[in-house]
Amino acid sequence: MTIADAVAALGPGALTEEALARHIFPLFSRSLAAPGIYLANHSLGRPLDQTEDDLREGFEHWQTKLGDAWEPWQKEEQQHRSRLAQLIVAPRTDCIIPKTSAGQGLRTVLNALPHGSNDVPRVLSTASEFDSVDIILKQYAAVGRIRLQLVNCHAPDGSIDRSPRIDAIPANADLVIVSQFLFATGQVIPHLDRLAVECHRSGARLLVDAYHAIGVFPVNVNAMQADFMIGGSYKYLRGGPGAAFLYISPAALESGLQPIDIGWFAKDQHFAYARPDPPRFAPGGDAFLEATPPVLTWYQARAGQQLTLALGVDRIRTYNLDRLGRLKRYLVEAGIAATGADEEHGGFLTVEHPEAPALAQALEQRGVITDARGRWLRLSPDYLTTDNQMNEAAAILATCIRT
């Protein structure tokens, strides 16, 4: 059964475990055959059966067409960019620039920021960004490529500061970087549209890391008014590693931003092999494309994107909150306090514990796959997780904590 057939058979309306088991679970027969209870969907999403077939299709173009494979490959690239544009409500497909990682997208932005003869870009971010963003920013600061200021976005009680600003945005800031969700706790950073207005009023641009939101939480980069967004398909989009992207708004593209991280695919009519000096770039976001791309990632990401669009992110979010609420209730019944399952958190629950990494290891030994970040154990059911599995996982976690 195809994705379209399965979703059509599922019908409209709220998702239910019974209907998903009948129509959607068969699309994941190979992934679901693995033993154990998988609660790490916030990290690596389970692939569809179709993903293997899609990868084979991309490979067969190479195998049977050789150099002529570029025609279907480039068609697939445009479809890949179009699906991502739909998922984040981007105004144009060319605003999506495929990358192999979100960090690669961040470096593209940092390298494109204007540099004065005696000055470097001033970057403001939080101390709670994902490791890849954190290490890139700190290294750029260490070698003098940016001036970096990190601020705490938490209130004294641990909640997110409801102010629409990250502290007070300096009048001379060039770029503000913030996640839509905090990766360790799943907390939502609120009012990103107001933050964008504040950034623009101060002369800064806003970059949003939406990696932990896309596919499980509505993302509207246009309404958000973000200048840049980074994200990828590794998690809730079920597209695996390597299928990431950078979004650049039309306003940023038209502002004279100069691409630095580029290759021959950024050239106007790149297969013409003309070599003007200075270079003549493709229009819009295509000017930020790089060298020969890893074409199979577009096929790798296809099925997960298609299923997410077909189901609808709003329906997925509603059902995800139901799953999280059920798991949270089972944890509470087992004597375990958990945080999440509300509008202020994303697609996973957290259990705070001083030995969270050891708990994750103990759970894995008992067949429950999850992970930990610092003192937070992260638990993420998805629409493939059954009620019985969540009940069992809560009981196993209670045993691990006791022992």
C-alpha cells in the first residue's frame, strides 16, 4: 500500500491508535519488527518501508543512466525543497537550501554576515542551544570571527522567560540565534514573531533552530518573520542523517547577502561551465547551493516528508499530545514526576534525575530505548507507539529507579 492509499483509508479527523494500527503501521513493517519499546523518536525517527525503495530508485538512476541521472536527480531536489517549504510554510521553494547538517547551515549564515575592516559580526544566543550550534559559535568566537554573547533564557523557577526578547538585544547586534524548542528539556521558546520584530527594530537578523519542532509541531517561518531557519529530517520527519536544510527569507536574499559557502551548483547555468570573474550566481536561494551534492539524501527523506504532509502536522501534534499525556499519567501512577504533554513543551517528556544517563542505559538493557541530556531523561512516544508499550515502559522505568 502506498502512503497516499494508507492515508486515504485512514480518513479525516482525529487520529486513533486503532486506525493507525490498521492503516499506518503496515507502512513501517520493517522498523516495527525490531524488538523492544522505542521512545527515542525525538532523536532518530523510525523510517518507512518505502524509504528503502526510494533510495534504490535514486541509486538505479545512477546505475542505469550514468551522467544522464542528473535530470531525475535535480527534479527530486526541487521536490525535496518544495516539501520542506510546505512543512515550514516558506514563501518560496528556492528559500530552502539543502544542507547535510543544521550546523552547515549555521556556518553558511555566519560566513555570509557582513564583515567590516575593523569589526566582526556580533552574535547573541542562549546558553541552551544544541551542542552543534554551541560549539560552532564558541569556535567562531575563539578565532575572532564573531563577537559572541550568550544569555540565560530561563526564569529563576526554570521556566522560559515569557518576555518576547532574549534579555535586552544590544543595539549593535547583527544576528540573534534561538531554538524553537530547547533540545534538553523540550521547552517551547514563546513569541518568536515578537522576537523577530524586536530584532529587526534593533537592526539584527533572527535565526531559528527548528530541528526539534519540524514534523511534530506546527512551524510557520513566514508568520514567525525569521530571517533564517535551520533544521533537518533526522527526527520527526523520519528522513535520517544528512537531509538538513537552511532557510533564507526573501528579504534576506534581496538584502545583498553575499554567499561564501558555495560551489559550482551556485553558478548561474552551472552545467554551462562558464567561468566569469567575478562569479555570476544563480538567482535567489540557488546562489547559496554548494558543490556536487549528496543526491541520495533527497530520496532518503522523501517518504517521511510525504507521510507528514499527508497526515498533517496539526493532527500529528494533537495525537502526540495524547500519547505524551497517557505516558505521563502512567509515570505518575508509578510514582515518577514527568514534565511535558502541554502547549509549553514539544514532542517528548522529561524526567529529571541526577543519574539520567545511567537510567537510559538501564532502560536500554531492559528493551526500552530512550536517551538523556544532562540530568533530563527524554521519553518520546510517537504515532507508532501503543498504549500498552507506554504502560510497560513506565513500569520498567520505575523498577530502574528503585534499583
